[in-house]
Amino acid sequence: MEGLVMGRDPRDGRRPAWQPLLQLPLRACLLSGGESRRMGRDKALLPHHAGSTWLELSLRLLAQLEMPITLISRHSAHLELAEEIALKLARRSPVSVLAEPPPWEGPLLALHRLMQQHPDERLLLCPVDMPDLSLAALQTLLAAAADDASATAENPTWLHLAHDGERLQPLLGVYPSSAPIRCHLASAVERGERRLQSWLVELPYQAVTLDPRVIRNVNRPEADKRI
């Protein structure tokens, strides 16, 4: 595609094939700060059928993408566990933790804080409560973002958001933390907006259809027979 050069990262020689050289650098951001009220238990620390917690599984999955990872959470147990897991992951996937300060008012405010922490990067936003999320789904989403000529470093304004065939699933998506997007989000937060869907209606985005079985949010015990 004209304007995009596919190749490997000159810093370490191992840039994944779906990551164009001219785009903003990628970072995975794991959202893990919810109250889990509908679940009745801390979702991030639930045991997963693969033999670990949802939090550890999510971090290990994101680490396979070979990009920096940031965990944002209000819960000290999550931050401490992430630091322990980080020691076991590959060096190409360094993990940093961001302790989310109050007020805790949902994913839009968390995204705002992530953009302030990581300006001029492309943030792969991912929730901890998608226990069936697959590497293939993440790669499909990233490939769609990489193939979009309108989302290059020269014009990093398009968002790429997961869609399950019926509705948008914006907690899984690629959000450029470019100056225009950061300013737009900061203005929305300042005027009191807290709903992610409401903020998105004002922005250009591409919906990327993924297998609904792997991107479902599990919010209640009855939604997952393994719990």
C-alpha cells in the first residue's frame, strides 16, 4: 500500500509483519479497574480454565504481540500481580502498571489517563473480562488498522474498533493517542462526558468484525459456566 512500508523495527529487527514503519508505535493497554459488581467477585483474579487468572491470561496473550504493555487498574492486587507476571514475560513485551487515581468513572476516563501517559502512540485497548479473546482476533484488528491508509502517522485520527456482527465492542480497539484525539478526549472529559459510546459518535472509526465468541464480555457468573 502506498505510503506504508512494511518491515521490521530497526531498533531490534523484530517488528511484526502487520506493523507499518510509518505509523505511531503500538502499545497494548489492559483495562482492569472495574468494580465487578455484577460478577460478585473480582473478575481479574478469577481462575481461567487455561490454568491461570483472567489477568495473567490477558497479559500473556498481549505479550505474544511483542509490544509494550500497560495495565491500568485501581486495585493494588492487580498491579502487584502484573509486576510479578512481568518478570516471566519476554523482554520485547515490557509491562508497566498505572495506578488509576480517583475518581473511578469508567473506561472513557481510563482511556483519557492512558493517552495522557502515552502520547503519540497507538493504544491497543483491551478489557480484562474477555476471557476467550484469541491472538488471531487481536492480529485481525491490528492488521485492519495497519492496512488503513488514513491512519498513518501523517493523519493518525481514525479509530479501529471491534464489532461482533451485531454491535460495536469499543473496549477492544486501536486508539491513536495523537494530539487531535487527545485534545478531543480531554475536552469531552472536562465537560463531564463519561460514556465511551457517546464520545465515539463524534469520531471517525472503522468497525472490524471479529468472531463474537472470542470477544464477548463476561460480566455475570451465569454468562460463563466455567466460573
